[in-house]
Amino acid sequence: MKSKLESKISVTFYLKKVSLKTEVKKKAVYATIAFKGTAAKMSTGIKCENPEKDWKSGMFEGKNFTDENLKLLSIRREIESYEIRFFKSADHIKAVYNGVENNDIPMTILGVLNEKIIEKKSEVTFNTYKMYVTAINSFTKWMHRTKNPDFGVHQSHPQKITRRIVKSYWKFLLEQKVSYKKKETTRKESSAAINVSKLGTLYLMFYNENRDDIDGLVVNPFISFKRTLKKHELQEQALERELDWKWIDKIEQLRYQLPNGVVTNEVDLTQKDCLHRNGLNYDERIVKDEKLRLLSLILAHTGLSWVDLGKEDVFQIQRSITGPVLIGRRVKTKEKYTIPVTPKLEELIIEMGSLPWKPFVENNVLTDHAARQGTYMNFYNYLNERLAPQIGFDEDDTISPHRFRHSFAMRMLNHFKFSLHVVARMLGDLESTVRQNYADYDDDTITAAFNEEMKRYLKNKKDNDKSKEEIAV
């Protein structure tokens, strides 16, 4: 339990030499600020010409020093009157008194969020930083629209931020509508959860930094209200990400009319600014779109994750004893993947040639987060702003690189009937991860497997076997 002395601010004065010369008697008056076991020294700007005669018990002595004593008392009164919950240490108090920091610790929610986003900027990629900014802007607009005050973050504040208040903001997010491809769709619960989570991360930074110095801070109110999904619900959600293979067929049928004499795999765009189409000339834009179309098909036929496309040798075909393969280790899981290369896949890889960006993975480590995010968003925008309208894509959800991975896994399991073990190895994941996050056997596959096994059994069964009634063939 903290003592009353430790929880108060106290100021005392003392004299300090202004010269190392013994003949100089003059000294400067300094203040010692004590707070929570910390101390800070600061100059008052006052001098004492004859310390032995004019200074006693931490103050000037004599009627001739009324002005000096009044100034010292004014310093003491001002500092000791500070509200202690706003300060972390004696140095903090000194800084505020000297004007170096003015209300250094924000005590309103917008003050906290806006302070911490500055610190967060240096820790995350630019695109992630923008997500934090968007979350703050959304919360600020909600406060203004609903005429809410800038809530306090201390328990003593008359209008402190609470979990109930954040819940009303959560409901507001769920009621919002977002426009995509001129269609109105209700904002998904996951989007609202991400928004609130970003705010929670920033507030938690503030809370952890100051909770030992400021008693009574509000505990993080931005805890997600998203319902925790059960395992089977997560699996169902993952399976819904599969793209119907008819869209892959339509992507294959779509071909961009390249300029005369231009061959896709002979054009190298790695030195161009491919994140912005205006960084390319007309011919290069068409070639880039064709490369991205071919990449869509390659992803659908390999299940590669996006970050692995940052490897310089990701499409280097290895010749094994049993046939050509793409091999490597996933950047994320470090698990080995082995993808057999069919003639169709090899044709796509050769036709595409080099990817339209520089590598951003080195020695199986992501080295350029900004490039990874920039290329992803560039491809994502291509898929949904140009490719989707061209193939007549009419699903409510968007097309994403990750959905190609889901489609590959589901097709391998349920169309070609590969084992879960083989699919997991091709994806570079564990079987349990594949089942939970990517794919699972559908009902038709289970029924077909059952019938095949039963046919095999019936062929070899003994005459006295009476289990025929259990067969569903």
C-alpha cells in the first residue's frame, strides 16, 4: 500500500554553487521535486549572494528578501497543486512546469488514440497504419454524429469511456452499409471487429504505459464484441470462401488482346512502378493485366499463398524422378510444400514469365512488408475492379488471392479425391490446419468414398456375411 507521502508532490529548496572558485560565495537557488519515490532538480533562476548570512532552513532570511521568498513560495504552491493522477514522475512534473510538456498524458479517449497512433506509425506497415487511422476517424465521426463528448479515461471523470459506450459504437458499425461495385451490402461483423480491435490495441498501449503511474485508469473498453465462433462454424466459414470453379474457367477463357509482336513472357516489368497503372505505358498495362490474369490461374492450380509470391524463385520448376514440381517452404509456417506441375500449369508459368514486381522475400523471410502489402492490394484491385466485371462475377463477396487457395484445396479434395495428407503437403500446412481453415470433404465425397469401399468389400465378402442390410449402395 502506497504511503501518503509517496502519493503527494513536495517541493523543497537548496543552494548550489555557481563557481568552483573558493572566493565566490554566491550560490544559485534550486528546487527539488519529490513524487512517488522519484526526484528531480531544477533551477529557480534566483541567486543568493551571501548564503551564510541570508539563507536558513531552505528559504531566505530577512525582510529584504520578501520578493525572493514570495517567488519560491509561488513555485512550491503551483507545483504542489498539480493533480497527481496526471503525472508519472518528478521529471514529468518538472517538464510540465517548464513548459516542455503541456498535459503530457492525455486524459480523454481521442487524446489517447491520437497520441498512440503516432507511436504505432513506426511499428507497422503503411497500409496497416492506414487501418488504424481509419478506425480512429470512424470512431471520431460516430462521436460527432451522435453528439457524444470526448470521453474521459479516468474513473473519476464524469463522462468516462465505458464498455457500454463502445458497445453502442459496435452496433453502429454493424448497421452501416458499404458500397461495393454499386451494390449495397451490410458491413460484416468481422469488419466491425477489426475496427474495434485497432482502437483496443492503441488504448492498451496507453493503459500499459501509465497504469503504474496513474491510479484509476479505465480498463480497456475496446474488447471485441464479436461472438466467438465454434470449431464447426469456423470450418463452415472457411468452406464458404471457395470460388466456384466456373469462375476459374471464365478467367481462362478471357484473354487480353496484346499489341502486335508483344509476347507476355518476354516483357519484364520488375523495374517499373507497377503499383500504379499510370507508371506504365499503354502496351505495358495490357501486358501487366495479362500477367495478373495468368497469375490468377496459377494460384487456382497451385494454392500458393501470397507472401510466397515474393520469392525470386517461386516458379522455378524442379525436375524430380517422378516429374516436375514446385518445392519450397512456406514463409508463414516454414512447412515444406510440394506441388506437382501438370502440363497445363507449366504452360501457364512459361506463358506468364516474370512477375510484375521485385522480390520481397529473402532466404524465406519477408523483408519488405510494404512491398508485400502494396503488391497484394494492386492484385486485389485488379481482380475486383477489372477482372470481375470482365468475367461477369456476380457473387456478393469479393475475389481475393486467398480464395484461390481455398478453391485449390477444395478441388483437390472433392473433385480429384486426393487424401487430406497430400493436400496438406501441397499447401505447406498441417492436416488439422487445412481442415479448420481451408477445406474439408463435402457430403458427396464422403458418400462416394463409402460406396467405393463397400463395392470393394462386397466383391470380397464371404457367403455367410449378413451385413448386406447395412450397405447404402
